[in-house]
Amino acid sequence: MDKSDMVEITFYDEEKTHLRANQKGSTILETALHNNYPLYHLCGGNAKCTTCRVFVSDGLDLLSNRNEREQALADRKGWPKEIRLACQTEVFGNIGVRRIIRDNKDLKTVTSESKSSRTGEECFAVILFLDIKGFTAFTEANLPYDVVFVLNRFFHEMSEPILNNGGEIDKFIGDGILAFFQIPFRERLKQSSKEEMETSKKETMKSAIRSCLRMFDQLKKFNQEMKDRFNFTFDIRLGMHAGNVIYGDIGHSEFKSQTVLGDVVNVASRLEALNKKTDTKFLVSDVIYNAIQSSLSIDKKVITKLRGKSESMTAYSVTGFKQNDPILLIQKYFDQLNVESPQWFQNFENELEGIRNQNPRTIPNLEKETSEQRNLFDTFERIIEKLGNPVALKNEITRLAKFYQSIAFSNDEITELVPILLRSMKESSPSLWNETIDAYQKQVWTEITIQVIETKINLAI
């Protein structure tokens, strides 16, 4: 064999091992088997498992591109470009790799992964830590059943703003929450410019901030109920930081959960704890403040040295957005409207029924409609709360489209409902209505109506 055709694979395990390939284009697995080197391949090298995967440390550009089968696994598992399936990867030059599975314990860890498992990836995320203040005193004064009931109610109320703004719950820790926000549709942004990526990061930060501000609104409603039922109220402390984290399945081979790890997570946790010393409620890191400071209102600046850090950092106490956030403004408006004029939606439904009666059609009786259709108000409420999460919002729009379809409303009639809806709000509580609310409501409900009609058309196809 010509020396120029020689290909060598170096395995960096406990000892460095050099393996000579038969020829250029042989796969990593073929070379390992030819040299009697132990490399797991439970499916026989057919890309039906991931036990032969390796981490490529040298010579990544000397390998074949991922084929369709390997790419499908890589996408599902969230692999970085350095992780390759040995059975599918052809080698065209000298490379260096590390086995990921070296012994039976490693094998058990890997074979316990589910189809949706993430084997470890680095990604940008906004990390949020939340802790409930005063819960220890509540546990000491109440029965165990009440403690569990209230804590679950609290977690539900605080989690909704996170989920409704595109966040994910990592875990519930005692009486606290760890959550994270990733860039939406980040797979599509891989080829985007640096400026586009930075803009997406800032928007993700704003979504995370919005969720926290909405939590304080939810807490007021939650505390009113707790005051009435238990003569007790709670407060919350929040800490937020942003940066690159490690995301993957962590735990025992038979009990794993997806979680975020890294220094960014630790900083967010310590910022949450810092609230107690600084008499604040919501601290964000300088990374977040510097990125979107033109959007944030703050009432305190704290220079501190966090535990485990050699350098000081600045934290900022956030009180809100400097300019009106359309989504938050609409949500707050509906909170007030439902308290001051809860009959407003009945007025809207009466108008809706009037349109139905003007144009007789073959439709089911209201009493015979499903509970989902009868709960039109609940659908509107969910739409309002999910304005910050396009994916979740789409599900509610589909629900509304199905309702209009079930009562045989034409697209023109659905369009007529926008001014009727706005009039019902305005006339029910004129004191809450103003030019800003009017402009935002028109914009939001017009956009929603367009999506409802498009969805209704697709449902009919």
C-alpha cells in the first residue's frame, strides 16, 4: 500500500492506541474490528443504536459527512458535530477519537437512554431561579395535606407564565423552581448572522423578563385566595442570568431527567439567594442588563462578589419594562376587567348569539355542544395568557377555529366579531379603556382573527 493511502486512527483512552486502516474510506468501526480493538456496536453496525459513537478530537475535516441515518440520530439526540457514529463514518486521513462507551457501566448508561434523550449539548439559555418566601412558616402552622395542596397550587400558578412565554421547567426544588428559556426555532438560526443571533438572544431575555413580571401579577391573585382560605400570604424571590449551559439527560441509568448545568445556572441560583441580603425581589445579572438595559426599569444596583467567584459582578433589581410591553399590558387589562366588570364576556356572547339568530343555519343546540365549545371564555383567557408563546398560542387558535366551525360561522361573520369584542370590553368598563389599550387590542385581535380564519380554512380541506 502506498504511504499516501495509509490512514491511522488514534484512540485516546487510558492508553493511546494507533490503528491502521485497510484503506481510505473505511469506517472507524471497520478499522477497529480489523485491529481487534474493542468498540461496542450492539446493532451490528447498522445505525440502529448509538453504542459505537465516538468523540472526534482531531481531524474532523478528514471524515465523511453524516449520511441520512446518522444525521437523523444526531438531530434527535442533539449531538454536536464532534460526536460521530463509528459504523457510518468513513475516514480519509489521520484522526484522533475517544470512545464514549468503554465498559459495561458505560453501556448500561447509554442503553438506558430513551428515544427523546439528549446526550449532552451546549446551548445559550436564560436561567431563572425562583424561591417562595415564608413557606417554612406556613408548613409549621398547617396540616401536611394543606401544605402539599398549596405548594402544588403555587407551582402551577408560577409555572404558567414561564410556559406561556416559551420557557421550560427544569425541575421543582423543594419550594423553588429552576426554569430556562432557549432561543425559539434555534435550529433555523444556525446559518444566521451574528447580529441576528444577538437579536434573538435579546428577545429571549425579554420573554424571560416578561414571564417574571407576570408571576408577580399571578402572585397577587394567588395571595388573595390564600388570605381568604388560610390567612396567609407569600412572596417570591427571583434570580436570572444568561449564557451558554450544558443540557442533557442526567442521573442513574434507570432514573434520568433532562437538566441544565454549568456556571450560568450557579450564578442564577446565587442571584436569587442574594435578594434576601439586598431586600430585593428580582435580580438579574449584568449580562442581561447590559444586553437589554434600554428596555428595563430598575430601582437598585448591587455590586457583589458571589460565592465561588473571584471577581465582583453587578446585579440589578428589575421592577418592569421602561416602555409598555403589549402582551403584559393586555394581560393586566384583562385581569382588571374580569374583576371590575365580569359581565363583559356575557355581553359579547349575547352579541355573538344575535349574529347566529340573524342568519338561521343548521347548527347544534348550545346545550348539546361539548364542554370545550361551551367554555368559550376559557379559550379566550388561554389565548390572552399564551400571547408570548407562538407554539402554544397556535393550539388555542385551532380550538377557537373549531368552535366557530361548529356553529357554522362564515369568515365574514368571524371578522365582524373583532369590533364587537372590543366594544363589549370598552362599554363594560369605560374607565379602563384608553387609546393605548384600544390600539393594542385592535392589533392583537385582528392578527388572531386572521390566524383563526386561516386555520378554519385548513380544517375544512
